[in-house]
Amino acid sequence: MKKVAEDTRTNPTDRSALATHSGDAGSDAYDRDFAHCLLFQEQNALLEIEHALRRIESGSYGICEMSGEPIPVSRLEAIPFARFTVECQAEIEKQQKLTPGWRSIPSLFSPAHEEEDVEEKDVFD
């Protein structure tokens, strides 16, 4: 991830890194933004995995953080770092969409990924 982050930075004094044609510059900017998005998703995945490992250590893995109900094994097999049952996740997303000023953040498995930590999301807004 560090290498991707370094490769996507453009040093303004390095003329060889700058495109000479506006179309090339647009393509370069798109590629750089795409790489940043992938980097963000990888960092988010690592954060979610670290949180899941902490829940395993504390004995709370597989328990919905909202309802306290067990998260179905099939959901955990699909998304091992799931924090909420499908029903609770749907309710969270519904509330987020109703909140003024709520902005969407690229999710790990867009558009199917449903396991975003609400508290972590606020950090990135």
C-alpha cells in the first residue's frame, strides 16, 4: 500500500511525471484517483479485519453490535468482519441516508458491501 501511495503522488518539480496533452493529463488524473480509491479500500479492509480480530479476542465476534443477536454463519462466511446482522445494517444505512449532510464513502465491496463502521465513517467525512 505504501508503494501505491508513493506511485500515485506527483512531484510538481518532476516534469517527466506531468502529461503534455490535456487528454493524457485527464487519464493520468483518473489513474491516480483510481489508485487512491483502491488504496482507501485496502486500508478499510485492514481496519475492519483488525476490529474483527479484537472482537475475537474479546469474545464478541459474531454478535451484532446493534441488536446483540448472533450474526448468521452464512453472513460471516461471506463477510468475515461483519459487525451487524443484515436487518440492523439495513436500518443503519436507512438512517444514514435520512441524515442531512450524509455523504457516501466508497465501500470495500461496492455496491454489495454492507459492512461499514458508522463511527469510522465519520472520521473520514
